[in-house]
Amino acid sequence: VPWDPQYLIESLSDSTIYMAYYTVAHLLQGGDMYGKARPSVEPEAMTDEVWDAVFLGKELDASAAFPRELLNEMTTEFNFWYPFDLRVSGKDLIQNHLTFALYNHTAIWEDDETKWPKSYRTNGHLLLNGEKMSKSTGNFKTLKNAIEEYSSDAMRFALADAGDTLEDANFVDDTANAAILRLTKELVWTEEILAEIKKGGVLRTGPADQQFCDRVFANAINTAIAATRDHFEAMMFREALKTGYYDLQSARDSYRMLCGGDANMHADLVARYIEVSTLILTPFCPHTCEHVWSSLLGHSDTVIKAGFPVGGEPDVVLAAQAKYLDDMVSSMRKSIARAIAPPKKKGPGPPAAPKVCYKADVFVAEKFGGWQEVCLGIVAEQFNAADKTFPAVSLILDAVKGSSLAQEADFKNVMKAVMPFVKFKMDEAMVAGASALSTRLIFDETGLLKENEEYIMRSLGLKEMNVLSATAVGTPEMEAAMKFGLKVDQTTPGQPSIYFHAEDDPAVAAAAAEPLSEMMSDVSVSE
């Protein structure tokens, strides 16, 4: 009390354990949490002894007039809800309210740590289109305004995409507008593909694990479920939106490409994707997801009660294969573009005829050798397989410097390549385990390329593709490639050498075939 000569009440004390009062407030207010009903007891009855009985478990004197039934109910309610698992607040309150809440809880429940707060989640402020919200500048938007402008689901989508942690989140109008388009486009596709499944005869049926594309897509769904669950539990909502919406939708699009279109996709996997993506997106866009769940998928219960989807354990080897194939096609496309690019025109005369690549000879190395093999042995010795950890990188590099490699004449040049190679294999091992440190890849590179020859040729417009061993000396393909200057002997696992064959574009002119070649050095295998 300001004028009291003896006691000083700290201004924050009344606002740091009110969470405890929340647990029983409705019982004191006639069952109405908003306090509009007649109080269950008069305020004068709420003595310190009563609060000690509720919060500290002390016995209330038998002569006290407080209703015993209400006291028991309050005690039960408090012990059920306390301690609070999570306190969400702004970053500006860390040094005052949140800190005082810790102090006061530890002071009041000094002998009972089970009543102490379990966790805090603090966030930054909210920006609007990258600027601070201000009514005076007109850069201002209420929740009501946002709902009316974008719809509830699109607004929630944009808020989730705005950001987490202590950094200020940024609500972007363009993101909300884009969400409307994305959700609408996905709804149209969902309606059309479900209609095709219902008709039957268009999408594939039967076992859904016979083709590589099906296995990859099923694994991508499991990966999205696991990653998104982890992000939700950590309250990293933007990351949850990325893995559960953007990445999962991207996996669906890649699946369509692998299959050569919607018609070649597997009906069961498509239905699985729609159900999983709906459940994952529900916390962000509940109204859209309710429509898909009830009206399109035909479930009788509400999506809100359906729970989070359950998936199998993600297969890191299958994920590595998918990543390799995706990188392979992308790099080959760029290499083909460079290989068929016409030379710069010099002097008068017509420009060179355009060319097309019609064939590719892919040379694959079965295992690492030389300095890479030595490094893998050293890294494998330092790897703790139980918890997938390594010592400091500096210790591993010291071991490399103390190995037989140090005696080689070009050791300084080798060391320049050691660091990125070692770091890459360490990262791979922390995901895939000790198998990533073998001298061979964690999957059959040759088998993978042969299994997906049709997809690669279709994607790149090739007529023919040969997958060959980089150690098969003397073959016509090897001799032709090396004669042209391709360094097949330097091929390493995950980085094949590719010999491209090109000819004049038959649509322009017919001419004799002319071989072109390029070393692919930008393809790598990673998790």
C-alpha cells in the first residue's frame, strides 16, 4: 500500500502466479469463468488459511466456515492443472513478468518443485509487410480486417508463415493472397483426382511398393509426418508449415513427374497423400481441411478430432536415392544445355546449326579409392555409432595429417579437398549411420540409374542411355569417352562421368552425328 509505513507491495507480484488462480476461479464464480454469476462464497471467506489449504495442501482448521465440499473441489482442480506446462508471452516480458513468475513460484512452493513452471515460449512482435504496425502511418491491420480480406484459413496460413522464435514475425499480404490461390488450386486437384479414383481404371492399383517412384513417395509422406510432428512439438510453426505443406506438396509433384503424369500414379498412395496432408494442415487451415475431410473424403467425424497422422519410420537410404536422382536429372539437364550450346559466331556466314542430345553414356564408380578411402577409414574410427556423433573436426583433420597421406607429394593439394569431403560424409553418417562411411555408397548407384532409365530419358529428351562401370577399361564407350577427353578414371561414387552424344536438330537439318562430352562434377549424394 503506497501510504503504509511498514509494507511495500512489489507491483509485479500480483501478476505472476495468477495462473494458479485460473485453476479455481470458475468454482468461486458460481461455475462461470467470466464472473457473471453469483459468487459461490463471499470474498471475505477467502482467507489466507483457505488459500494455503488449496495451494499448499495445509489442513484447514475444523472451525473454519468455508464449505468443505467446495474446498475439496478446488484442491482437486488445482492439483490436476498445476504446474502449468507452458507459458506463452512476448519477448519484452522476459526480464520482468516471466522472471518474477519463476521467483514467486520457487518462493511459494519452496518445498514442492512439482509446482514450478515447466516451460516458457516467448515470441517477438508482429510486423506487417516488413514494417512496424502503426495507425498513424496506415500500416495497420486487425484480425477482423485480415479475416474479412483473406478468409480465416488464409490469414492463419500467413501467420504461420510469418515466423517464430524471438525474431519479429512478418505478416505479408502477398503470402495471404498466395495462400488463397494455393488452397483453391489444391482443392480443385483433390476433387478431380478423387473423382478419377472413384471411377477406377485410370490410376494404378495393386501393390504400392513395387515401383521406385511409389516407394519414394510413400517414404516422403512418412518423412513429412515425422518432421512436422517434431516441429509442432517444438512450436516451430513456420518449419511445420514448410515440411507439412510445402515439402509434402513438392514430393507429390515430384511423384507425378516420376510417374509421367497423374494417370500413372498409384490410387492408394494418392488417397494416402490427401488424407495425411489434410490432417497435417488442419491446425493452420481447419475450415478448408474440414471440407476435404468430410465432404470429399466422406468421413463422418470431424477432422478436428481425427488426430495427427501416423506414419512409418522414414527410410534414410530411400531418401538419399530420391535426392540423388533429383540432383542427377537437374545436373544432366544443365550439362546438356552447355553441351549443345552453339559456339560463338565468328566472322560472316550462317550460324552453326542447332543440336540436340540424343544419347548419354553414364560411367559410375563402385567405390572410393586413394585419399578418399584413407579419410573414410579415419572418419569411421572416430564415429560413435551409438549416438551418431563425432569428435571435433580438428581432431579428425589431425588424424588425416598423421596418416600415410602426409607422405605423398601432393599432400597440400589433397588437404584442400579433404575438409569438404570429410564434412559431407560426417553429415551423412549422422543421418544414415555407420554405413555412410563405407567406401561404397549407402545404395546401389548403378541399379538406381538403370531402374529409372525411362524417367531420366523422358525428362531429358534422350533416345538412349547406357549405365557403365568407370573401371571397365577397353570398352568402345570408354575408349570413345576418353579419346574425347573425358577423365573417366577420376569418377567417384555419386559423381558419375557422362559422355553426351549430340546431332544436328533433325527438325532443322539432317547431318551426321557429332559426339560431345562433359564431365559432371556437380552431382553429389546427400541426405
